[in-house]
Amino acid sequence: MEHAIKAPKAGVVDEIYFNEGELVSEGTELLSVTSDEEVAA
């Protein structure tokens, strides 16, 4: 089963915390993102 992930803002993915196929609980943080505003600073 695949699910789409929608970001709340534009940015750059810094780190992905899980590998493909791993099971996670609902609400688990999957990755970290730095906003485009922070990257430009």
C-alpha cells in the first residue's frame, strides 16, 4: 500500500528516518525538512 505525503511548505528534505517497506504508526515523523526560506538565509 502506498500513501502520498503532502508537505505543509516548500523545502529540502534533510533526513529520512525510515526505509522503504518499514511499518510505522500513524502520526510518526517520517522525515525532516528545512524550509526554502531557511535554506536561502
